[in-house]
Amino acid sequence: MADFIPSAFLDHLANPGQLAELNDSQLLQLAGEIRNRIISTVSHNGGHLAPSLGVVELTLALLAEFDLDKDKLIWDVGHQAYAYKLLTGRAAVFNTLRTLGGISGFPKMDESPYDHFGVGHSSTSISAALGMAQARDLSGQNHHVIAVIGDGSLTAGEAFEGLNLAGHMGRRLIVILNDNEMSISHNVGALSLFLSRTLSHRWVRQTRKEALKFLRAIPRIGHKLALYAMRGEWSFKSFFTPGMLFEAFRFNYIGPVDGHDISALKKNLQMAAAVEDGPVLLHIRTQKGKGYPPAENNPTQYHGIGLFCPETGKSLKIEGIPSFTKVFGEALVDLAQENQKIVAITAAMPEGTGTEHFRKKFPERFIDTGICEQHAVTYAAGLASQGYRPAVAIYSTFLQRGYDQIVHDVCLQNLPVVFCIDRAGLVGEDGATHHGVFDIAYLKHVPNMHILAPRDEGMLRHCLKTAFSLNEPCAVRYPRGSGYGVDTKEIMRILPKGMGETMLPGRGVAIIAVGSRVHPALKAAMRIKDDIGWQPEVFDPVWLKPLPQEQLANLARTFKALLFVEEGVLSGGFSSSVLEFLSDNSLLDKVLIKRLGLGDNFVEHGSQHELRKLQKISASDIYEETVSLFNKL
């Protein structure tokens, strides 16, 4: 990495306050050092490369102009905050980014006093910042509150809800829109910059106040004159600048500003900080992946990336067994070729969900709603109400944001929407905000909902076929990562409703494993047979709702012990449903029960393998618990 400047400044910064002492030339050199460190670390650990590279100069300008021991700063989405972490006391441990026991890839309040609010999902910053601003005012304090929102976050409804209330309340607040062409309009040129900056100068604002006060004082017609004057100003500014939307929300608008010009950023931040009569929005333009040509040329690929060679930018991923995501994408295309009514919907994740295959094949039947999960679900309900069969492909953790819409707009009306829930279970290095461990618990109690959990990529295809065969809501949940190498060429079949499959007959103990835990359970059972000489039964319920009740009842009557294994929270999870069913039917009296799954705590970041070991749901844990149950018998 000889193209990058050695860390002459970065490794010698004791606290972020020292940045105010550096001149613009030194800050520019520091920007190169930061990019060098981010690229080097992410190439080894994976992570969100392009978003963080795009805000290096902005981060430097913010820390040079504001006192982060007093002022509050919120990053949205939080994956933009790598440079911020480097400059707020974490440079020495930045190499542990996203590793087990290391620093998080997102802001975390318990990680650093400079992480003023945790942000893993998008579009929350304006709402949180407004709450902080009101708390400041109620406490009689006088610091700044700044929200940096970008990388598509302004497409979500919550961001506009925050803008609306902030404008209504009129509290002093700074919102920085990081426009990296993932949202909002194109730059309209130097004229808009000149006009917005001139109209936002303090003396201009004071003159405006005095002029409006004078007009309102004119008897009888004063208020009308003032209203006409304000309308004229709004029209004038809106015609020449992209600030019309934000002025409509009663924000003072500044910009657009070159987000890689440190000097311009500092001047405009000073201007924003000087505005005392209400919220201000500073619009900056940045290039996603700035300073690293591979990321500049393909910001989508380098948005979130695994291991890669920093010199060439080439991925180090070994191609082998296809991922569940890839198999899903291909199966959806196969089904859509047979059924012209199938429509694919995703929320800003065509590549991440595998629906880019569908987009290329059927562009007229593909919709990317942006980061708008609530809208995506209700939009799908509207399509379903008119005879179409929407497939809503959203990560488990993000589908949580559309819960009310799932209940009222889909399930209450019993509309045949298929929820394709990627990243169900422990996702690994992205940590607590991204683990998909709640979907079983938040879906299974909703009337009319059906839930399928394929054990491998072959079964995923059958589950999708089955989901589209129903004329009711259905969710198919599947994990992140590679499959098990099973056959995916078999013709897709419709699975019997509410029927599981016995994977391995046995005696004494029955292991009831859900989805991604079926193959580890089989591995554990076969190892037990080799080591000890007896074989537990392994049962795959396939259907998490409706339950395979007859088969579960028979297992409770036949076996002396049942071991449940699921990659989700135990509270309200699949095993909870089974225990309720068995209890209601007086089938728990003579059977010993053990449950493996996630407890009442959030799981931090680490590799999937490490986290499954920590949560005691790996093949070796299933082995130990099964043997322990058998010994108790």
C-alpha cells in the first residue's frame, strides 16, 4: 500500500480535540492516513468500506469544528463511522474491527463515550437528535446536536417524520445530508452554492428578521405583506437550489457543498452552527468509496465486502458451494418463469437478497423500494389484493421494521404475500443490530401466517414452491452463508402442509432441530452412534407454523427425552410453541425436555462459527447435550 501516506498524525492523536490544532493541509494528509488504515483493516476483516471512505473529510471537519466532549453527533447509517472510530480513541484497536471481542462495525454507546447513540439500522438519526436537542433545552444547556444522515437513509419514512417534527418544534439542530448519489438530486452547480450560502449568512438572516417585523407592524395589511415576502423568498431559493423540500419542513438550508473540500466543509459547518433560530440542514455531496479506485468504480460491490486484496481490490472469497441467497434468487426466477403473477420486491438490497437475478430477467416485475420496509410490505399487500404474488425479500433484522404492516395489511386481510427472510439466525460480524434471531417469535403468533424453515438449499427451493402454492401469507426463513452442497437440480415440489420429516430414526432421545440446525444435529447424532453405539432420532419439523402436531405428539409419547435446537430466541421461539402444544394436550408429564437456542440477551459480533459455539447451538454442543440427556435416562 505504498500509495498511501504513513500514519504521521493518526497514531499520535490522543483525543479528537487535537484536530482543531491542525491546518487544512495537515488534515488532508491525515485523510490519506485514515483511508490507508480503513482499507487495510477491512481487507482483512471485511466490512462497510465504500460508505466510510466517502465521509473521511466530513469526519475531520466535524471534529475540527465541534467539541465532541460536549456536542452530540449521530451517524446514520452507522456503517459510515469507521473514520470517526479511528479519530475518537480507537485507532490502536481498529485492527479488531468486527472480530469477536473487538470493536463493533457500528456506533455503540457502551463502546465509547464519543458514540452518542447506537445506529445499526438506518433513518433514526434525526428523531434521536431531536430528542437530544429537547433534552438539552430542558436542561438549560447550550451544546450542538448534529445528525449525519446519508447512504440512502433519507429514503425511509422515519427520517421524514423526524424532519417534520423538528421543523414544527423549531429547536436548534444541525442535520447534515451526506448525498453520495444513493439518494436526493444531482448537484445543480455553483450558483446554488452561492445563493444558499449568501441567503444563510447571519447578517442576511438578521436583516430578514427585522424586515419581516417591520412589515408585520403595518396596520391592517402587515401580516399579508410579510406572508407575500416569505413566499417570494421561498420561491426564489427553491427555484435555484435543491433546498425546496427542506425549506418546506421549515429547515434553514445550506448547500450543496463539496464533501471532500475540508476548507469549504469547515466554513459551512461554522455557518450552520451560527444559526440560532431553528434547525438547519447542510447538504454535502460526496463520492462513495472516495480515494480507493475499485470502490469508486463499483461502490455497490464495496458497500459491504468480505476479505479482499488491498492492492488489486479483488475478492479473496473462495468460490464453492453456492449460498442460500444465490439459490433463492435462482429459484425465484425459475418460479417466475412458470407464474407471470410473481413480482419481486426488496428494500434497497437487490444484491444482498439475491433478487438482482430476478431484476435482470424480469425488470418490469422487479421493485426496489429503497430503505422503506414498511412501504414494501404494504405495497406487496396492494399487489396481492389484485391477484399478484409478491415475494418480499428482506433480511430478518430489517423486516422487523414492517411488523405492523405484516399484521394489519397482510395477515389481517389474509393476502398471499411470500416473505423471503434472508439472514435468519446469527449473521456474524455485523453483530447485534443485524442478527436475525427474532423473526420466529414476532411472526408465529400472527393469525393466518405460515412459516417454513428449510434445512438446506435443496429444501429452500421446495419451501419457496410451497409458499407460492398457498393462497395465504407465508414466510420462508433461511440463513446467511453457504449451503451444504446438496442437490439443487431436483424438480421443486410442494411440501405437505404441517408435516415434518424424520431425518434419522433412533431411540431414547429425539433431537428436534429447526432449519440451519438440522445438519449439525445429524452430524452430532452420527458421531454419537460412532462413539457410544446408540443413535438418537433427528426430526426436522420443516413447518414452524402450522406445527406438525401429530408427529410432535407421537415423539413426546415415544421418546423419554426431547432436545430442541433453534437458531433464534427461545422466548417465544419454535420450541415455546411446541411446549405450549404439548402442555395443552397433557403430553409433558413423562418426557424430559432440553432446549438449545438464544437466551434473553443480545448477541455481539464475531464469526458465525464462533457465535454458534458461544450460544451453545453448534454440532458439538448438540452432541454433548444429547449424551447428557441419554445418561439422565
